Amino acid sequence: MKILVVGSGGREHVLVWKIAKSSRVDKIYCAPGNGGISTLAECVPIGAMEFGKLADFAKEKEIDLTVVGMDDPLVGGIVDVFNARGLRIFGPDKAAAILEGSKAFSKDLMKKYGIPTAAYETFDDADAAAEYLRHSAFPVVLKADGLALGKGVLICNSLDEALQGVRDIMTDRKFGDAGRRLVVEEFMTGREVSVLSFCDGRTCLPMTSAQDHKRALDGDKGLNTGGMGTFSPSPFYTKEIDAWCRENIFKPTVAAMNSEGRPFKGVIFFGLMLTEKGPRVLEYNCRFGDPEAQVVLPRMENDIVDIFEACIDGRLDEIELRFSDNACVCVCVASGGYPTSYKKGFVINGIENFDGKEGYYLFHAGTRLDSEGRYLTNGGRVLNVTATGSDLKEARKNAYEAVEWVSFEGAFFRHDIGKAIDETEA
Ligand code: AMP
Ligand code: GLY
């Protein structure tokens, strides 16, 4: 088979790496890809939002299957463009990707079908939002309705902060058109867990759990980022909680999307909070998490291409997912200044230290190869240093050992990825 992967981050690198393990695959292309991906796939300089060009490329190269990693093209309707041209593609169509594309949609869906989530109100008008907030309890959570690179969520501790948040999101449009509508949500506390789940429109097949660390700095300080590191599995996500979530969250979500005439084929990412009152949905995403995929896929024992095809063909009930009994930790190494402004183009040293080291993986997030064959930094999150271990503590020790093997000017990473697991017996 010939496979095309769309995207350019660490998630796409681990996807390409996992696809390359399939005995059914002869050739992988990635558009646009990155420096690390180019060692496993032929990178083609077509942007992820250039749907027509991507479809032309897939036709010309007789691609058997296209896999989309990123949210923007899915929400923008890449799957509809490919389907209209008779091209096989893994991911939700535009009608289903709205599950991530609009928080107002997903909150209304949860309310209508009784799926547990935080209480909320939606506003199209800044004055009405401000008036509502004057009568709210704090903290309160403000969410821009649309896609905002994981940054359109503000937790406000006072009325002043909340009013400023409304101005930022709705009036000044700091997150662009994503801020045309605003969701104001009840603040919840608890452990967060991410569960990625394959869906074929009817059947929902959850993968092993993971936990992300969204803030930039140690101790959950600093700004929200796309994610600074992950571990899998989450020891807080017990078998009992999993069984409860399957019945009360995962299956009802897939059924709700069906009832709405928006059957979901692809990966639903359930962002959950384990509150005192039970698990609640924080958010849905319509794709693999980044960097959740980097710790989930190295533990998956199935041929992932079989699963992609089963999702497209509605045969997911025939698949049994298998995950190894180990643990995995990913530490993101970022450019100085991320998630605000940072420089690119620094030489990355030590990449070769990962060669031949079993259980250690260096997934590239923002890198590129220059004409002399050197790897240069090319984004905010640059490298995903990933390691497995027999349990989470060992995986964490291994990941932090390996993070010292690479360096570049201005590099920083969090030192406490998976630290919470020290509090448990896991
Ligand atoms: P989201 O993009 O909706 O997952 O929000 C980003 C982050 O904001 C989440 O990972 C949580 O840490 C936090 N967050 C979102 N919604 C809530 C909420 N209702 N209560 C508390 N924290 C939240
Ligand atoms: N790691 C969070 C996300 O992929 O949205």
C-alpha cells in the first residue's frame, strides 16, 4: 500500500513511524512533514490546507489511504474533498469534525444527550456575556467557540479578569474568528485524562489512557501550550472508571453524533476531568492528541493500517485493540519563548544518540533538514523525547535520561512530566 499522512508535527511523526511498521505498507508520503519524518517518508511540499493539491497528489501517486493528523484540515472539510473524488481517507468529514470545530456545538450535544460535562452558557454578544458574568461565581472558564491552537480557554478568578477575557476573545478577537461566540463554563477540579478512541460511525474502540501537561512551566505554571509532555497509561484512570466512561460518555457520544446525522469516523479524543462527582467531558477533539499519540502509539501492538481501514469500512467491531503492559513518557523540548514568540533555525545536536536505542524514541515536532543535512529548529515545540519502561517511574527516568542527549540554543522542557504518578502506587 501507499499511504499519505497530512501534517507536520510530532503526532504525524509517530503516526508515520507506526504506519511504517505495517507489513502492508510499501511507501509513505507526508505533506508537508518535517526533518524527522523525512527519514521514514517522502516529504512533499504541499500545505495541510491545500485540499485540491493534496487530492491531485493522491490521485497522481495512486495513494491507497490518506491519514490526517491535524484538526484544521479535518474541520475545514478535507475528508469531503477526498471522498468526492473517490479517494480513501481516514478522519471525520466536516459535518462530524464540528465536534471539535465548535465548542458551542459540542456543549449543546452533551446537554441534549445527557453526557456529563460542566454547566455552561453560550453567547454571541459581548454585552450579554458581561452581564451574565456579573452574576457568576468564580473561578469561571471562558472558551472561544472555534479552533484556537489549544489556547482559546481562559480560567478567570475574578469578575475583572473575566470581563477582560470577554474583551480579548469577543471584542479584540485575539483568537480570530474562533471568538465570534463564547462559551462560559463552570470551573471543575480534578485529574485530567485523555482517552483517544477509534470510531467507525457505530462502534467506539477506546485506546489506552494518557495524561497531558498543558502549562509551559514546572508545577503547572505559565501559559497554556499545545502540550508539554504526556504519560501513558494514567494510573488514575482505573478499569472501573474506564467501564463507566464507555457506557456513559463514549458510546453515548457516538450514538448522539449518529442521531444528529453526523456519523463520526476517525479518532475522537475525549478530554476528561475526573471530578469528585465522577468523570466529566472537558472537551472533544476530532483527531489524535499531540503529544498523547506519542505515548499511546508506541504501546499499541496492532497493525494501525488494519484499524484505519476498519474505521472507514465500518468493521471496527471485528478489531480487538492490544496495548503492551509497559508505560511510556514523552517530554517536549521547546524553543525558548514558546508559546509566545521564539526564534527558529538553531542547529540541533545529539539526534544520533537515539540510533539503535530500543525503547527510546525521538519524535520530531518542529524541525527541518538544511541542505547540509543538519537538523534545525523550526517551531515552538521542537522535539518529543519519548521512552518506555516497565512502569511509569521507569519510563519517566528513561525519558529524563534521554532528554539530556539532545540540545539546541534556548531549549527548555518541563522537569515534572508524570511527577503526579509518584503520589500513587502505580
Ligand atoms: P480545553 O481546550 O477545553 O481542553 O481546555 C484547556 C484546558 O483548560 C483543559 O485541559 C483544562 O486544564 C482547562 N479547563 C477547560 N475547561 C475547564 C473547566 N470547565 N474547569 C476547569 N478547567 C478547565
Ligand atoms: N494535547 C492536547 C491536544 O492534542 O489537543
